[in-house]
Amino acid sequence: MTADYAARPPDFSAAAIRNRVLPVLGLAAAAAILFSGFVEDAPNRLVSGRPVSLWAAAGIWPSAAIALFAALLLAAALLPQKRALSCVIAVAAALALLAGLAAAGMAARTLLAGAAPAARIALGPAFWVVEATAAFAILDALQRLAAGPLARLLAVAAIAAAIAAVALSGSLDSLAIAREYESRHAAFAAALWRHILIVALSIGPALLIGFPLGVAAAKLPRLRGPLFAFLNLLQTVPSVALFGLLIVPLSELAKAAPRLAAFGIGGIGLAPALIALVLYALLPVVRNTAAGLLGVDRGVVEAGRGMGLSPGQLLWQVELPLSLPVLLAGLRIVTVQAIGLAVVAALIGAGGLGTFVFQGLGQYAVDLVLLGALPAIGLALFADFALRSLSAILFPAAPR
Amino acid sequence: MIEIERATKRYGGRPVVEGFSLNIVEGEFCVLIGPSGCGKSTLLRMINRLVPIDEGAIRIGGRDIRDIPAEALRRRIGYAIQSTGLFPHWTVADNVATVPRLLGWPPARIRERVEELLRMLRLDPDGFRTRYPQQLSGGEQQRVGVARALAADPELLLMDEPFAALDPINRDRLQDELVRIHRLTKKTILFVTHDIEEALRLATRMAVMDRGRLVQEGRPIEILERPADDFVRDFVGRQGLGLKLLSVRRVGDRLRRGETAEGEPVPLDAPLREAFSAMAQRRTDRLPVADAEGRPVGVIALADLVR
């Protein structure tokens, strides 16, 4: 489409909307800013606050910057979609994303000046919409630029670094979520590491058990039906229920074998969390392994057998390398899923970021919930993005 | 070379190959022909034990194939299939080197052999060695497939409709290539096809198969001239039979020695069909004939074609 348009002279008539994504984003951002609060002003951390609009909260300059961004998106939709324009939009959207963050931080500082120490400034709907809009505009631009995996990686790394710089500069310190972090920063670091540990420890065994099962499912059609029926059944058990169900047998086991208890195995804590995560991870691992192996061209397998490759040589030299993209996709699904499920594992005392989520729910303190949830989402997005990039770099031709 | 003795294969009680017996002499280019689903591919795959035999026996060089470990047997037999089955993650050189590597040849010898085979299949080694299968055209892929089948200098070559998916021009070329390679290497080849023109062009011996059984076997001309029954007569085609006969007989069979004629000579080993075509094109009823070295040896006349 772009090539088609590039050949024609620019046409500024109203009918010529060259990009349907940008006006939707621009209008969404404008509407959110006009009709909802950018931050919320609450007398203490437990009650919900009064919405404060962007211009009232942050003053004229950030408001103008974000309004300019919305206008740019609307205008850009009418221009021919050239590469240069996509570059401009990507940079502008990244700046808008940072401007939104800075505006929120600035708003919090101004509103808190002279307020009671218990007062809290939380992030409002308009903030989230502006940030999401900017993120989508960046993605749209990268898509249109047909950016390769390395370019995407660099773009995302640059934006992440800029966000980190804004956060570290202290300009966000007055926000409610930063105050929650402030009072828990030692616990936060420990929880984050614990979360990563839970995920990492569950993926290893899941691969060790799931991979051979996947190979078996691919090679033995008779095993496939019952195996997948069982794994599907496992997947339907709600995570909270599975965590709960594991408490009794594991605490009995720990009682019967005190040696195991010495290793930390018991009804609550890390052991049931890891077992549950491994069980949930089995289905994606087994399914993707089997699907990958079964997806290898039959002619290739046939030729390999016909030339005298042994079943082991065929598996390791031909079938596995050819199904690696699908296996890597399985690993990605499992990692993202485990990061999410590990939040719930905090319920049975496994620790991790879920600790803040459940504490926050118990206290009805939304910002504390966010303190647990946002990093978990960030971790999941990072894992997804990193594994996707890895796959794109290793297997440029594979479908994703 | 290969003795197939009352070989039978059943799937769920239904015979796919039934009491099939055939002897293939060393150096023969044997084409196994029959309609789709007649069991010819299954029979081929029984020879390299991709399909286990239910009854009867198959012997290669006097040894029952069941006495040879399957992998060792397959490494002694070249195998080429319609979809080529090239390994997409390996280069052309690695693909061709598959069996030599399995057999543990030293790397230098493998490199030399790959070079030799690519040349034999008219693929420039420098241009093709490091390319991947998806970067090749269909015809080039099948050339690599044939080179790979020949790599470890197997005593026997099994080919399962290797050219069926190619366009007519590439099919023609590869058929010529294969005839040339057969003459050059004297390999025993068992080639499966459902295309009678292809069979007539390639075969030194033909076996016609129908519903799992051998219907007739013999030299191509015997099958054309004396079809064993209506099935074979229908299969080789009542229409155009004369032209098919012309394509299995050679100019040398009807040569008038000592006579001379004007014009570009036809080769002694060309099929009569080619001579017929040249006469029609040049509006003449006599053509000079030359041997492999280009020396004139005689004349072929229109009347000789229908003798």
C-alpha cells in the first residue's frame, strides 16, 4: 500500500486518510485527557481519590506537549505514509510517553505541596490511556517501518532506558506507587528476585519432563490422545484450587519424611508453587514439542530414514533443528504463563511479587496492588519480547 | 542383483502388494510402472525396508534383506523421492554428503565426492555448494536429490517418481541426465513412475503392475508389441502406439549401411521418433546417420520406419 501511495503526488483532501490507526489513537488520547482525570488526589492511601485533569494537575507545558502529540497523530494520518514520517511518529510517541510520565510526576509534586503527609496522588485513567496510545503509536510505526528484530530490540531498549532514567531522577517520587515502593524497597527487591527464581526453577523441570513426553506424543500416536486429555484436564484446574489441593499431600509428605522437610518441602512455600507451575507448563511444552516434530515435512523425514539415519540421528539432526522455532514458541508461552501464575503462588506463601498484590487487595490499597502487578506485567512483556527477538534473529524465515 | 520372491504386504488384511516376483539383473534400468495406488511405491519401499515385508523374500546380491540391519542396508541403497526430501537446514554440500558422513568417510574424500557429483548433475560446485535447498529451483533441487542418492556410490538406486513434480522441460532434461548417468555408472536402477512416456524413455526393462500384482515384464518394445492383456494394452495406450514404438526403437536398428545422403546427420543411437521428426521438419525422406564420433555410417529412410 505504501508503495502505491508513494507513487502519487500528495493529496490533502479529507477523504485521504492514509493510516486508520493513528486517528483512533489520537482521538482516544484527546478524549481521555478531556473527560477523565490524569491523576487522582486522595487524602490517604486507602480511599479512592478525586480526579484531577491534566492541565489542572501539571500546568500548561506538559498539557501542550501531549495535546501536540495527539494533533500530530491526527495530522500524520492524512500524510503519505513514508518511512521518514514513521520515524518521526516513533520518536514523537516515545517523547510523549516520557512526557506523560514526567507530567504525572510533576503533578504529584505540585498537588502534594502543602498537603497532609498521608495524602496520596495516584495515576488516573487519562494517564494510562496516553501511555497506551503512545506505546501503540510506536508499535504501529515500527510495523510500518518493517523494522527487523535488532532494530526493534534497540528501539525498545532505548525507551526502557529512558523510562528508567526518568524514574531514577526522582521526578516520579511523589506518586503514590513510588511512596508504596519507598516504604518497601528492600522487600521489593527480594520479591522481584524471588519471583524470577520461582519462574526459572519451574521452567527447567517443565522442559526436562515435557520435552521427552512431547517426543513420545509425536512418535506414538496411541499415547497422544490420553496424554493430551490428561494435560488439558490439568490446565482446567483453577490455579488457586491447584495450589490449595497440593497443601495437604505435601504437608503429609513432609511429616512422613522429615529429611524432605529439611529441604524446604512442605504444604506451603516454594514446593507446592513449583509443582503447580511445572504441571501447568507441561501442556504447552508437550503440545509444542509434539506439534513441532509432527510439523516437519514428511518427505524430509522419509528421505532421512531412507538414507539410513537412525531414529536418534533423525531426531537430533533433522527433526529437532527443524522444529526449533515451534519449541522456542512453546518456551515463550510457558515463561509468560509462569510469570503470571507465580503471582498467585504468593497465596500459599511462595513469596514473589504476588505478595504485594495480595497485601494490597487485603488493605484495599490499589497502588500496592500495582506495585506487585506492574513489575509482573513488565517481566512477562520482557520475557515475551526477548524470546520473540531471539527466535526472529535465529530463524528469520520461520513463521511466527 | 535383486531377487523379489512372492513379496506380499497387507494393510489391515487388504493386500497392497501380493505375491510379487521379479529379478533385476545388475546394471539394468528397470522401470516399475502402474496406475496410482497399484502398490509400486510400497514395493519400492519394501526393498529398503521402509515398509516391512509380510510374506516372501527380497534378496540383494543373494542376501536376504532381513539379515542386514535396516540402517546399514539403506546406506548401501540410493533413494530419491518426488518431494526430494532435501534437509532445508543443510546446505547443498551437506545434503549431498549425508550418506558418506553416516558412513564415516574422511572429510577430504567427502568434499571431493560432493564436487564430483555436483559436476555430474551439471550444478556448478562453486555456485551451489553453500546454498540452501529453498534457494534452488525445482529442477535444481531434484538434481541435488539425485546427487545425494548417488553420493556413497550405492550398488542400487531406488527412485520413486522423482521427476513427477517438475515442469516438462526440466523433466526432459533430468530424464536425459539420468540416462547418461546410468550409461556412465552402470548402476542398477529401480525407478517407479505412472508415466508411460517416461518409462519408455528410461527403461532397459519394464515391469507393469496392477492392483499389487506383476502383470507383465520385459523389454519396453516387447511390452508395446505384445501386451500380455487388455490392462497392459490400455495402459501403454492404444492411441499413439506407433509413435511410442518409434521412441523405443533406435536408428541403428534400421540403418542402411554404405548409402549416403545430404544434410545434418542423426546419431546412431537416437530413437526413430527423432529421425521421423527431423524428416517431417526438413521435408525429406532420407537422413544421413553418424556414429558417436560423428563419422557417417549410413542412411535412414522413411520406409525404414514402418518396416
